[in-house]
Amino acid sequence: MNKRVFRDEAAARCERWRAEGKTVVMANGVFDLLHVGHLRYLEGAKALGDVLVVAVNSDASARALKGPGRPVIPEAERAELISALACTDLVLLFDEPDVRAVLRALKPHVHAKGTDYTPDSIPEKAEVEAWGGRVAVTGDPKDHSTSALVQKLKPDGN
């Protein structure tokens, strides 16, 4: 089974998994310069259910969020890296500025976010709870960041 799919295929697979009684978890992010914080977030998300779907920001979406010069790694390569992780079951790209449309299409049981959020600060919380889903925070403390790595790589970056 190919892990990298378009949104309509992801929605169909999620529907099938729900019908089989499986708990669907969704996580999302840019995942630029993949680091251990990303891995711990995704492994924590997978532990919340049976299948993990990861929505990866497209290059345009990442640039809008992170600014000029980002992402460092192109979207196809970021999606490929995420799909290679043992904890991921499905990976899709999304172009919107936020993940709400993907959540509405997939309707996961759990929407997992990293520890830069609290359960009450997750922007999509009301959206997920509207169909009976829940939100969760996973991963280790926010001690790792791609932005910090990018800064370190600059000539004046310490």
C-alpha cells in the first residue's frame, strides 16, 4: 500500500479504517529539516490510535507560515521522509494556510499536535470536536526546532 496519497484517497482510507473499528489519528506540520522532535511527536501521535495520517504543508503553505527561504527541503522530499517513518500509515500534502479542510475531509478520531500547543490552544479544537473527535498533545518538550537549526547553519548563527 502506497503511503503517499491525495486527499480524496486519504479520506476513503480513513472511512474504511473507521468502518473496521480502527482509531484514526491525524498529525500535521511542515517537517522541514526532519529532527528528533518531529519523530517523537509523530511516534506519540501513533500511540494514540491504530493508524496515523500525516498532513504535510506544501511548499507554498510552508513559505506563508515560515517566511522567505523556507522550506529548506522541497515538499515531495519532506513527504517522502515522513512516509518512510515506521509510525506513519498515510501521508498527504496540503496547500491551505491551516489544516481545517483536511480535518473536515478525513474526520480523524484524534487530531494530535506538538508540545508547542496545549489542549486548549489547538486552533482546530472546535472543528474536531464538532464531529465527536478529540485533540491531543504529543511529543517531547519543544527543545528542538527547524528554525533554530536553520539559524545555526547561517554563517553568523553561533
